Amino acid sequence: KDDNSLKDVITVIDFQRDSVLNFIGYVYRWFVYTLNVSTALYFFNEKQYSRCWKTILCSLYYFSFIALVAYVVGPLFCFMYIFYPLLQVNLIIAAVNYTWHAFVQG
């Protein structure tokens, strides 16, 4: 809806894309997005409360699943097969999104 404007929760338009420090800042923004924090806040600020609650509940469901796996199978398994892939894939996708928009003019 916001087409990479400043209201977009994962916009890159406000980052200079020739700096490692800005990339690190964008990775933080990306993880806040993929963990549904900024998405829930966006829906709340847009007064879309139903979507906000659905986002929060789905996130809680996912984190409960991770906690259950850690409890039943073990924390090392949970880290190696759920948490580490989450980190790795999100870092790669954040890098792709960051460089894909490298030529967007502000």
C-alpha cells in the first residue's frame, strides 16, 4: 500500500545504501518486521485492530511452537533447526531486499 514510502515498515528509502552501518540498521528493521513487531504496530496505528490482533496471535502461536520444540526435543535442536535458519534466511533476504532497492531515488 505504501510503495516503499517512509510509511512502509520495511522501506529502504531513508538509508544510504553505500554504508555497512546503514545495512546493519536495515537488518535490525528487517528483523523487527519479520518478527511481526512493526507490522502489528503499523496495523494498530492505521486503526486496523482486527489485523493487529491476528498478527499478534499468529506470532504468539509461532513462538509457542518454538518453545514447545525446545521443551520436547531440546534447546540445541531448536536453536540449530529453527532459530539459526530463521536468522540465516532473514539475513540473506534482508541483504537481497537492501541491494534490490539500491538504485531507488529518495
